[in-house]
Amino acid sequence: MKRKLWTLLADRQPVAVVAADCLPNAWVIVKALQDSHDVPVTGGAMEIVPCPRTEASRTTSRARRLGCADTFLACLQRGYFILSFGGLSLDTLQA
């Protein structure tokens, strides 16, 4: 499946880029990010929007340089790439 890049916004501020084949799977990844305290839990709204082209290109380029372009689940604003959360990985999302 071809994955798309989605931007996670918290209080309208970008906090992560999520790689998922569909919006429901993007929300699964966001829930894992929240549960692991990798994204701020705010009282405001969280939303997922399609990743802007420049941000998607920059994220994909960084992931390629690190060798994780085809396997990462999320890239946090701090520049960290998340490859799995416990039992959640690209393989389990596609199963």
C-alpha cells in the first residue's frame, strides 16, 4: 500500500508528520503517540491534515538519509523518527 504523509496539528500548530495509507490508520498512530507522551496533550483540538508538499518532501528526504523512508510511522517536530510503538508497526497496520 502506498502511504501518505499527514500533519498532526495540536492547537493548530504542527507537532508531527504521520505516515499512513489512510486517515483511520493515521489516527491509530496519533493515539500511540499520545499514549507514549511523544506529542503534547493539549486541551485544544487535535486534527490531521494532508501534509503540505514542502514539508512532505523535507520529511521524506530526511527519512531516506536515515534509511527509514519506507518504515517510519511518524516524525516528531524535534526530528525524531518513530519506527514502532510496542506492538504497533508498519506491518501490523497493514495486516
